[in-house]
Amino acid sequence: MTSAPLIHHVALLVADLDKAVARWSAATGYTFSEVARYRTDRYCDRRNPAPHHHDARISFSKEGPPYIELMEFHGSGTHGPDQGEGFHHLGFMDCPSPEDKMIELASLGIFDDGMALDDDDRILLWFTSKQDLNGMRLEFVSSDPQPIIRDDGSEPYRDVRGCPVLWPPEEQ
């Protein structure tokens, strides 16, 4: 019997990421990463199903799991201000086959609403529709490198596998 994956992070949408990092740090005593960006030109969601630009500013707590991910409003779809501040999703990392997981959940009546694709149209990450799980989304992230850059647009830190990460090597 295989065990269920553990929740890697709890993500919250915020209007102002810099203020949210300061407030959450003060309230929890947690340390948050430098601000980074999940930037891709291959994001799709129900509001805009054609691959389009997505540039979400993010920061993760060092404490966890589960970690806290703070994400600033972006665009008009799954990360837009009309979603409101607060809970956005529970994140599961290193999903071996996001495509298979999507098919599995669709058979249960849980559908997708948002995904990032690589250049070969493979899913890098995807979100379930919040309407299908009591107003909450799940996020499934593949083990493939994600399109993360530093907030100023420069190259990200990298882990031993060469994948982009939010923490400098000495803090990983």
C-alpha cells in the first residue's frame, strides 16, 4: 500500500506581498524567503484557456512542512484580486505524473482550473477547481524544474539537482 503524499505548503493570496511577509513574520516568528517570481508564458486557466503570461510574486516560509507560501494577486484568473485575500491552495510537490493525477481526480468529479505547461506541453503544475473541493484548491507540482526567477528577474538560486529554489545554497 502506498502512502498519501504529505502537504508541502499552504498558500495564501495577498494584495501586497512585501507587507504580508512582514506581517506574517511578525505574527509567526517565521523566516520568509526573498521574494521570487513564478514566471511563465505557458499558464492556462478557465478564464483564459490559451497559454498566456503569468508572473506571480511569491515567498515561502523556511519553517515547515507544511510551509507557508504567500502569493501576490496577479492577473484576472486563478490568482486575481477577485479571488480575495486568504487561503488559495494546499500544495503537493514532486508529483510523479501530474497528467495521471488530473485524470484520477477528474474521475471523482474534481476538475482542473489552472496549470503551467513546459515547452513540450507537459504539466509543470496544476490546480484543482476550488468549486470541486469545498472552496479549496489542491496544487500538484511535478518534479521537473519550475520557471522560478528572483524578483529582479535575475537567475534563481539552484539546489544540488540544478533546480531553481528560493534559498541561497548555504541556507538549503
